Amino acid sequence: MTNNAPRFSYVEMPTDDDADAIRANLWYHTDLHYKRAVEQLTSARTNSRVKVEQEDNSGDFSPARAEQFSEPLSEIHADRKAWEGKVRKYTAPFQRYGNIYQASADLHANTETRWYVSTDGSRIQTSQTSYRLMIYGFTKADDGMELPRFETFFSFTPEGLPNDATVLKAVDKIIAD
């Protein structure tokens, strides 16, 4: 569908009543638009001559056998009491500083199960657990600018998260920053 409505554009013109300056400006913009139109016309003609018919004329969708796959539902395997102790240990260093207004350590354990069902009979179920440890500290600069600082660790297993020494080193870096 083509739009035959007139197209409008504007051109900045000299404010002086100088016929030569106005003529030169109009000529420049007319020539610019003409050259663009010639390029577009040449490109369109070239594309129509060079265009090759699509080799594969088969339909986009073809029948396929239904797929069946089901992973077992994943479960969170984190020792809650142990992690409560760890997050307390990770936030303890922040308490030594009166100019750190907020600090936290959080462990987020998440299980995500996805189902795919299609009209061709396919049924797929996947399940994955993830663990994210987030350390946060907040202070203000002398001029009042807020200075939040975050550190995040991610793993698909609790054993993949860093050890206490690594996390406490990150806490010290947050405090130093």
C-alpha cells in the first residue's frame, strides 16, 4: 500500500533579503533531495532485477512428530540454619562503622519450572534451581550524595557460591569503597 499524501519538509533560509543566498540555499536542498531520489530509484530498480526467487517454496510449518520430555522438578537444597549464620557473619563487619547507614546480606534460592505444550502434541517440562547471594552497603558522601554498593554471587548449586573468605573480602571492599 502506498501513501500518496503530499510530503512536507522545511529548509532553514537566510534571514537577510539576499536573492543570491536564498537561490543558492534552495538550489542546494533541491539538488540534495534530487540525488537522494535518484539513489533510491536506482536501488529499487537494481533490487527488482537482481532479486532471485526463493529456492525453498515449501510452507513455513511442516508436520513434525510430537516431542515428549520431562525433567524431574528441581528442589532447593540449602541448609537454612547454616545460611542464616552466614548472612549474619557477612553483615557483622558493617556494624563497626557509624557512617554505613544500611547493610544487608541475602540468599535467594529459586526454583523455576517451565512447561511447553503445543497443538501438535508436544509436551516439555524443564526445571532449574538457582542461588543468588547479594551483599549491600549504603552510606552518604560528605556532600550528601547517596553511595549504594552491591556485590552479587550466582550459582546453580549452593556449593557453587563462594566460600566465607571470598565473601568477607567482598564485604571489606564494599566498606572500603
